[in-house]
Amino acid sequence: EAMLAWQRTAYHFQPEKNWMNDPDGPLFHMGWYHLFYQYNPDSAIWGNITWGHAVSTDLIHWLYLPLAMVPDSWFDINGVWTGSATILPDGQIVILYTGDTDTVDAVQVQNLAYPANLSDPLLLDWVKYPGNPVIVPPPGINSSEFRDPTTAWFGPDGTWRITLGSKVNTTGISLVYQTTNFTSYELLDGVLHGVPGTGMWECVDFYPVAIDGSTGLDTSVNGPGVKHVLKASLDDNKHDYYAVGTYDAVNDRWTPDNPEEDVGIGLRVDYGRFYASKSFYDQNKKRRILWGWIAETDSEDDDIEKGWASVQTIPRTIVFDNKTGTNILQWPVEEIESLRLNKTEFQGIELAPGSIVPLDINGTATQLDITAEFEVDTETILDLDATDVSYNCSGAAAERGTLGPFGLLVLANDALDELTPIYFYIAKATDGTLKNFFCADKTRSSMATSVERRVYGSEVPVLDGENFSMRVLVDHSIVESFAQGGRTVITSRIYPTQAIYGAARLFLFNNATQVNVTATVNVWQLNSAFIHPYPLDQI
Ligand code: DQQ
């Protein structure tokens, strides 16, 4: 089926055409945020990978720039793959990226690149270090499972470190290299961390977080009051997993706070369609920002027909959640609020069991920023016998439980035969404890046939005295959903065919059988963030 123009987003970053995957080397320089990305300039499917390049002053309005790097050297002739930027104390910028050397052996090496002219705010020209590669696969490592160097951090011994992902048998690992000059590197003994059974670790990310949750930290910060997050993108299941732990900077070992929730077997950065994420420290606003790649969930034929594939998430601010002490909080960067147009408020909407309430926002419901709070009568819950103990976002939103689901229906048509429920579900155990789930159901998001239909989601901590709360960004075919201030996040890539343009609606629903819910909702329509080529005559 033809996937037409309405599938494009209005304020998410995506190239004008063709294929995009991982975000690469995000950085802030001379007033501009730079985003690079894995890009195929020739086709809407993966291949011939270059670094696309775009700049923005506010992380929302982007200007496309010429390609930053293309596969033109023996050390990256089969693809300029993923990498990261480091800003050195003297302002120098270095990029380390993976080069795929050839199609047959597919040996992966790590290469150095830097701006030809650091005083160019647009960083248009990039120099590949003539001595590349700077790192080749070490003995014992499969040469085609060795990639995606991180941003470097400065160690207590006065030298730099980077880490990158690999595997040994089925254990996913993160190797650490030491350098003083970014041209020569020494592999350190052992690994930063490894987890049996998790397979190849792609796009490792490693960064400090402030334990008091107050602010983002530059990558080299360590000491009391700091924990470290380790993230890996699991090639085996295409999800991004992270854990919070402690980094021993003398021995270059990282230990998870909770070994049962280790990298790859515990928390996911996002429970929806989200992969190969990468964070950077924004020295401009002193925050850590995360990007993630939203891949398509339609068929390759559809992508070829529509001429493009993939979108990036709205960049997210990351802090440590000092209330739970177990997870990070992700939240859309504040600049997204500059797109807010008219606001409609709905106070104290009573949702009896089995009800659906339309939210009339005086306009189209395809570009929205929604905040919703749900008050649930806990007395009722506590009086009930144990119920839905095994619920885990497995059932669709049409399946009724005692204490859920309740939430929003976004990108719904009037007939309610195309819709995407974003919802909470309370499961109560025999011992009286409550488990709260946050889910997104895309089993009815599209009438198209060749698209993924499934329910995403996971548990979300809801602390004493907190209401259930969600923030949802709707953008035509992307829904980014944040529960409890960003403790659990779900990105949905959907393909509405009816709930498009003026026909898209927004509803509240409560499909629980036993519990009354009161909802308070704010809805803003969001302006488009037109993304243009940078005016060529100014380059
Ligand atoms: N994508 C890149 C690799 C990385 C993978 C190639 C993750 O460097 O491991 O396009 O999506």
C-alpha cells in the first residue's frame, strides 16, 4: 500500500528523502547544535552509509548541510559507520567512528576525523586522519563485531579513555582504550563491563549522572555524588538497554547497582521503536541530551515507494531519578515548548468504567503535546482481591481488566476503528502490592496490512502520593510517550490511514471494569518545525 505524504512528521528530524539510521556525534559548537546521522544518499534502504549533517540553534528547527563524511577511503570504503564526538579542553573537536573496510571480510576499524576549520560554526569540512585506522580489532575479537566508539572521558591518570562494543561468544562486552593524543591507543586489560547472553553490544553509551538529579554532567565528571549509566544497543533484539552503577576510574570497571537489572537484562531506555541512541553533554545549557533512532515498522517495499525511511526522536534531557534511585528520567528538551500554539484544558473529567470521552481541541489532532494526570480511587483498589497479577502490557487495550487500562486514544478516527491507546494498567498482587504498567497498543493503529501490530510497554514506578501522569507527543505517524516524568518511555511508529489531518481525534478512555478514574488534561497543538536545506549561497 502506498504510504503517502501524511506519514511524514512535522517537527521530528528526518532527511528530505532516503534512508537514515543511528544518530552520530551530536555536539554544540559556536551557537549551533550539530546532528550527524547514518545516511544512505541513494536509496530508502540501508547501505552506502555516509554521515548526513544538520544544524540547529534550538534542537527543533534544523537546516540540512552537505554530507559530512562519505565512504571514500580504504578504511571506510564500505561505510562511514557510527561514532561520537569529543570536545577537548582547548576547544578541539575529535570524532571517532567505525569504518567498515570491505564487503567480503567486513573488518571494522576505528577512525579519527576532525574539522578542517574549527572557526567555522557549521563545521562543513571534515578531515579524515591520514594515519587511519587508529584502532584495529585486537586478537580474540571477531573483526566484524567491533564498533561504535563513545565520546572520550578524561581519567584520573591524566589520559583519555573511550569504550566500544563487541562480544565474546554470546557475552556482550565493552572494551576500553586509553589514549593521550587520539592517534595512538592502548587496549586496557579486561572489559569495562560484560553481560553473558546479551550478544553483540552496538552503540555503547557511557556517562555520569548527578545523584541529586539536579543537572546533566560532562562526560569526564566523576567523584562523590556521581553514578554512571552504561547503555548498550543489543544487536540480537534491537533494543537499547541501560543500567545505573558505579565506575571505578582507576581500574576501569563499571558495576551495576543491581546485578539483576544489569545491561541487557533489565531496564530499557525506551520500550517502543527506538534504537542506537546516543547522548552528549550540552555545554550551552549544562544538560545531557539523548537522541534515538526510530526505525520504520512497515515493509521495505513501502519505504522504497515512499522514498524515505526513519525519523529521530525529539532530543531528550536525561537526569538521574533521585526519587526512585533506580532509573534515569527522560524528558523532551524544553525547546519543544516553543512550538506550542493554543492550549485546551480539561479539568476533572470523570471516567467511569468502560467510558470513552472525546477531547475537543478546536482543531486537528495530528501535532500535539499532551500532559495528562489520572487520579485513581486507591480505596477501591485496596478493597479488591488480587487481580491481573500477571499483566505486563501483553494484552491489547481492548481487553478489560479490573484496574485497567485507562489513558488516551491518540490519532483516532471518529469511528474508533483506527486508534493508538497510550495507557496505564494496575496489576495487584495477592500480597496487596501494586505493579503499575505503562503501555502503547499499536494493534489498531493502522488499516494498512504490512505494518507491525503489537503492544509495547513495561512497569513504571508510581510513588506514594503521586498520581498517574503521562506526557505524549503526537506527530502524524510518531507518538512519543513519557510516564511519571520520564521513568518509562515508549516511542511508537505508526501508519494511520484514516486518522490523518483533519480526521484525527483525541479521546480519554477507561476500560477498567472496577475503578473510577478522574483525568485532568492539557493539550497544546504544536506548530510545524519546517526543516530546510541551509541556504546554499551562504555556505
Ligand atoms: N548501525 C551502524 C553501526 C551500528 C549500527 C551502521 C547500529 O555502526 O552498530 O549503520 O544500528
